[in-house]
Amino acid sequence: MRLSTILFAIILLVYPVLAVHESVELGYYRVYFDMNTTANYKLMTEEPSSSDVTHTGQPFERFNLTIDGDEGFAFIILTDYNQSMVADINANMEIVQDVMEAIGCERPSVFQPVIDGQPGVLGSCRFPSGDLLVSASYSPDGKQQEDRYLGKTNLRVLSTFPWEITRDMLNSLDVKAR
């Protein structure tokens, strides 16, 4: 056996596995992501889902995933609307700002990243304790339709995991209809 093959095998054996590719069913969708941590965490889906109507009378169903870990927690909330809704940056900005305000974040930083190949909004702030809070929102099925950006699905993330873990989770998010 060649020395390079032996070295490669040794590296694979001693190198810790940093990312576990998660695959979770949330309602009519499958959500994939990587946590990129060796710390313990567990995934818990909330069953049954909840349903309600928006202030404009639009029916929706909501599916929740909690990620509870040694380094923090995160919520992934997938909302499936009965029909397409406005899913542009302004709609996502309102969602993120409302969450940050409700939690008591002062002067959050807000960004407009691409999440799962779609335009999204990400907000972050620090609690007085110094802990980081990140909130993100985007429409996995958003599409430009004439002069409006519409989507039938919204995915929100709220995370207190360290930034590197949250960033990698957001960068690896992939939502597919089942």
C-alpha cells in the first residue's frame, strides 16, 4: 500500500466528523441542513401541526422543529399557506423585525442573504448576557410573478447557537416538497 493511501486512511479515522446532514419531515416538506458541530443536540418535531388564518383571512398550517443542544437551541418554523403570499424582502424584513422586537432585541443588525437559493432576511443581536440571537426568514418556493415576488411557503429560523453553527445551518438549508 502506498504511503499516501495509509496517511489518508489515518486522517479519516482521527479527524472528527463535524457535520451531520439532517433530514427532517415538516408537514408536506423535507428540510435538510448541517449543524456542523460535534456537541450534542437533539431534534424534536412538534406534532400535530397548528393551523390558523392570517389577519387577511388566509388559511395556513405551521410545522415546528426544535433543535436543543449543549451549545444553544434553534427553532425552525415552516408555514404552508393555502395560496401564494407576498414573499419579497419587505415581507421577510417585517417578519424578522417583529421577532427581534418581540424578544426584546435592541438595535439588531439586519442583512439580506441568499438562503436556500432564495432572497432572505437575517437579523442578529446580543442579549445583555452576551448570547447571540439570530432570526432568519425566506420563502423556499418564492418566485417572481409579473411585478410581485410570491411564495406559498415561509421558513423561519430562530437560533441561539454560536454564529458559526447557525451560519452553517442557514447556508446548508434545503427545503423540498415531498
